[in-house]
Amino acid sequence: PEFITVQELANRMTERSSDVVKALMKLGVMATITQTIDADTAELIVTEFGHTIKRVTEGDVEIGIEGDTDTEGDLLPRPPVVTIMGHVDHGKTSLLDALRATDVVAGEAGGITQHIGAYQVTMPSGHKITFLDTPGHAAFTEMRARGANVTDIVVLVVAANDSIMPQTIEAINHAKAAGVPIIVAINKIDLPDANPNKVRQDLLQHEIVLEEMGGDTMAVELSAKKKINLDKLEETILLQAEMLNLRANPNRRANGTVVEAKLEQGRGNVATVLVENGTLRVGDIFVAGAESGRVRALLDDRGNSVKQALPGQPVEVLGLQGAPEAGDKINVVEDDARAREIAAYRARKKREQAAASIARRTNSLEQMIA
Ligand code: GTP
Ligand code: MG
């Protein structure tokens, strides 16, 4: 069965379509860039170019857009990316603020904390953890709906005086659907009516079995307000990260995901990018969603200008031609022409998708009227 056009395949691999046509010819397949080829041929081509291939569902193939395939020896541990979720008022924002204050390298710089959609904490041991600081389910599901699964670990905040509430259940379902492990932060243990054991019991009804009850979900009792056990939570996150064996290759062209993007007075289009693989550097030419650009400046979560950003690091990127959307992929490419080519392709694709969704809506409207 046919399933991908030559053009699309080339774009997903960030290769020139003419090179893909040539490679196909070598395999005895004559195809123009608008023609569709089957999954097996596509897989052969992908391997030929040294990219990785991932079949997500039957007949549908997702191809790593990033440059060269990483070999075992290239891969180094990278910091985990954590999203905090939980019911209203259970302490998500308080916990994010409290964790941020545990950063051991923050002090000396004395920088004012910037809201860039994510921040990184360095622990006394030197280990780093990245937190997406847009708490809540909407951000998580929106990103996921757009194909961006950047979260490695969900910290589920449950107030010990309130236990499981509707949005707690919603968060559990989101995390499970995404296949992301949960760490339970049993918060507000400083309150006199705190009942952490009730939280443990209630979680059982939602198939969350904590380690101390023979399951495999880790939990930490803490107080975001009184700053109790924040270090314990961080250690637990690192432990979970270790089990996930999160690794990346810093020695390659960067790719990542846009976490936030906006047009700012005097600064132009600014995007917060989470680097997923490779190292992003000032001067790099990139495509972010349907926008291309060249990195004019990089700013960390304290607003300090930096020359580069490593895997797992959130960074503000200046130098975009337009504003990408949260969840868009960013890829560093070899030159301007390539960046513009991919940007134009993605823009066309977005227009097609928008047109298709309008057509769907018009159809259902007509059906309703009829
Ligand atoms: P939403 O963003 O509205 O969903 O709330 P949230 O989950 O971000 O909760 P937030 O951090 O705003 O905290 C809600 C209230 O609980 C605030 O009044 C906090 O001061 C309080 N609070 C948060 N953590 C603790 C804690 O550990 N102990 C106590 N006693 N109060 C806490
Ligand atoms: Mg909040």
C-alpha cells in the first residue's frame, strides 16, 4: 500500500528531495517528488540515509527528521523533563516556585527569574532537572495533540488534606495515555488535617499502587510551603530518570520542541525551545515549525545570554522570522536554502490541514441543516 510521498519522506529526514529521488533510482524505483511510495521502500531509503525509523502504527510510519543516527557511544545521560500536574489549589505553582529556589547555581548570578515556560534546576550533586513551568493539563494535552511528547516524568501533586479530586484523576489518565511515569507528591503535610495514608489508599482505586504498598509508583510526602522534602522529591525524580535511561548526543545538529513562542516589543519573535538532542548554538540556521531563522541570541531561564544549549536544556531563542506554535519541532539544518525549503513545506502542510478541517466542519454543518 502507498503511504508517503517522496517529498514528505525527504522533509521528515531533512534531506534534499532530489537526493531521495536518486536513492530511489538506485533501488530501481522511478518516482517524482509528488509520487507516493510504500512503507517498505520508504524504510529502505531511510536506512540508506542512515536515519532511524519508527513505525508507530500499522501502515503509518514516523521517520526521525534529525540528522545522523546516533550510535551507542555518542549517547550521554541528559536531564529529565518534568511536568507538574494536579487538582486546583493542590499546590502546583507553589511546588514549581519552591523547586526553582533549590537551584544551587541561581544564587550568585542574582538574576531575576524569567518566565520562559521552562526552567532547569542544578542539584548540589551537579545533576540537573528540567521543569516545564506551564503547569496543568491543558499545556500537556495540547502539546501531545500536536505530536510533541516532551515530558519524561509527571509529578502528580495531591494535597494531603484533600486527597484525590476530579483533576487528579484527569492527570492520572493523561499521564497513562502518554505512557509517562508518575511520581506522587503528597503535598501540604504541614497541615494538621493532612492524611497522607488516605491519599495512598485512594490512589489504589485508580490503579496507582505505591512502592510501599507493593507497587511501582514512587511517592514523596512534602510541603511546598514549608519547603519540606523538596530534596527528596528531586532525588526521586533522578532515580526515576535513571530507570528511564534518558540519553542524547550533544555532538550533533540540534533538534527540539517549541514550548512557548511570542512576539515581543523590541525583541522580535522569541521562542522557548527545549533542546532534545544535539547542541543548539548561536549562529545556527534552523526551521521551527513553518518558520525559519538563524539563532541571533540564546538566553537561559535566568535571562543570561549563553552561547549554546545542551540536550534537556530550555532556552530562549531570538532570531526567528515569524512566530512558531507551542509543540512545533525545531531542527537545525545545514543552510538557509534548506531551512526555507522545509519551512515552506511545513507552511503548505499547515494550510492543507486547516483547509481539510474547514471542509470537515462545513460538511457536518451541511448535514445538520439537511
Ligand atoms: P491552581 O493553579 O489554581 O490550580 O493552584 P495550584 O495547584 O497552583 O496551587 P497553589 O500553588 O496556587 O497553592 C494553592 C494554595 O495552597 C495557596 O494558598 C498555597 O499557599 C497553598 N499551599 C501550597 N502548598 C502548600 C503546602 O505545602 N502547605 C500549605 N499549608 N499550603 C500550601
Ligand atoms: Mg497554579
